[in-house]
Amino acid sequence: MTATVLVIDDDPSVLDSVAAFLLDYEYQVETADSAEAAWGVLGRTPIDVAICDLRMPGVSGIEWLEQLKLKQPSIPVIVVSGAGVMDDVVKALRLGADDFLVKPILDLEVLHHSVKRALERVELQRQNESYRNYLEKTNFELKEGLEELRRDQLAGRQIQMRMLPDPLEFQGFECDHKLYTSLLLSGDFLDYFELGEHRLVFYIADVSGHGASSAFVTVLLKNLSYRLRRNYRRGSSDDLLFPARVLERINSEMLATGLDKHLTIFYGLIDTQQGTLQYSVGGHLPMPVLLSANDCHYLEGRGMPVGMFAEAEYQNRTVELPDNYRLLLFSDGILEVLPPKELEDKESALLQLIEQQKGSLEGLAHELALDSLEEVPDDIAMLVIGRGAI
């Protein structure tokens, strides 16, 4: 679009020559022979740039410039002054004039160059303003999106926390847990529940990755355990009694989701009548710790992570339990907060802590300052099943 230039000068010859010159460059040109007349032009025509003589009868160019910058500050102004009135030029520049030229203008190309530069600055300011508005809008939308995401994650966290079991007392057994999350949503999960009159089922799992996608897998895990319990009560399936079968079932369902997620898991079944623990391991570390009055050691076992390989196989293991004991299970996040650097040293340190605290989750959390950490490097899940005094 052609720019419109307003030329203000009380000298008709100057006014005509400048206007003619600018018309040759295809500008739209408006003229005014006084500052008062210039206001009339501005009232009826949008102006892109103004050229104003500083010394005019009546309202001077300085006064007009000062009023213009109050009313329409975005219009660039090129002031024209005689060589002997440089004080006026300084005042004009302080008031916001974009450029100044000295009369007489012998080479009007200099004027054309000044007009072009003024228009380019206006266009750059317009682009900057547009970009600033775009950034502000984008930033607002981003904040709204992040806030909505946070609300969704908070809602998801509440749901996830509700899925965790309450402390349980069952035939002299006590079950409790703690969960510390590195994000609002956790990829660690655990559960325990009664199965019939003399069985206790429990598991701890650590889903790969973090955030919503990993938390979603914990929902699938909870749903699967619910379905297996329902089938057991109906008599249509006894898979819950065989830890390896449970891991195979989870493996197949994980692969079927196509989520590109896997998990490590320890699944156990305590028979309270026989005093035995059956379990199966799906790549989980550290292994559970069995603490009694005279001993503290890791259970044995290994296995492939769940949800990675269709041909993965899992084994059932059985151990006899002492009369009084604590069985403690952890996700691998516990190893991240232990001081030693090597894995073997971390596992030794964990055993020592468990012995010192006699299997108390509260004691472990206190010693590792878990409740006072602003954030943990990884999700930490802890589960304890105990019977009797140690």
C-alpha cells in the first residue's frame, strides 16, 4: 500500500517542490501551510509520516510536534530547520522526532532516504508489536495449557493415590507402604490384599519412564489385579495362586497395548497357614529383604522385565518364612538416595539400614530424609509386610 506523507511548511515554493518530488516516487502527499492546517489534514486522512518545518508563524513546528507525540505518537516526524536554529533541532529530537534535515535541502534524494528509513522503522515497530502480541497470546495459551495439564495431573494423582491400598491387618500380619514421587504422577505402584481366608497377595512394580504414560500403566496393572480377583471369586480362574502365571498375563497385556512400555515387578503370595511365600520376579531390583531376629538378607531370584518380550518366561519360587519377620520391598528409586556409588555397596547399605531400623518404614524414611527432600531423583515405593516382634 502506498504511504501517505504530510508536508508542513509555510513557504509555498518549498511545499510545492517537496510535494512534487514525493509524488514522483508515488507517495500519497498531503500538504499544510501551517501547524493549524496540519490538524485538519490529520483529522480526515491517516498519515504514515510527516515532514515539518520548525520555524513557522503561529504555532511553531516544535509546539506542533509536542502535541502530535501526545495525540498520535506512532507517526514518525522528520523536522526541517535552518542551519542557524540547531537548538530547535535538539528540542525536536528530544520530543521524539525521527530525523532532521537542514534547509535548504539541496538534494531531495536525502529527503527520500529519510522518509524511507522512517517508514521502515514504523514497519519494524509494527512487526515487533505484532510479534509481541503473538508472543503474549502464545504465552497466555501456554500458561493456560500448562495449568490445565497440571489440573489433569493433579486429578490423575488423586486417582492414583486412591488406588493404593490402606494399611492392612490380616491374621496377625501388618501391611503398610510409602510412595514418594519425582513428578505429580508416579510410575511406581504397589498393592496388597487378602485372598480367601489364609492367603495374602502383594506386588510392587516400577514402570519404565515417568509421567502420565507410565502412570497409565499402573492403572492397567490395578485393573488386571482386580479382574484376576474377580475371576478367582467366581471360580473361573486361579491364576492369582501362581505368581509366574500372573507375570505372564501382565506381559501379554502390556505387549497388546502397544504403549512401548515395560515394567519390573515382584509378585508374592503368602500362605498364612503353611507359613510359606511363593513369588516370581520380573526383572525387579532391588530384591525384597527378609528380616528376622537373627538374619537379614535379600531373597533370590531373577527374571526378564515384563512387557518387552513375548517369549519371556517366569518362574515360581517358594521359601519358608520364620514365625516373626519383616518383608520389605522397594522400587529402584531407593538406591538413588543411598550415599554409596556402586550398586553392591548401595545394596549393602540398604541391608544395614533395615537392620538398624528393624524394618520400620518410618525409620528408613527418617534416616534417608525422604520426607524433607524437595524432590526425589526417581519415584520411590516402599512396602513392608510384618508379623510379630523382631
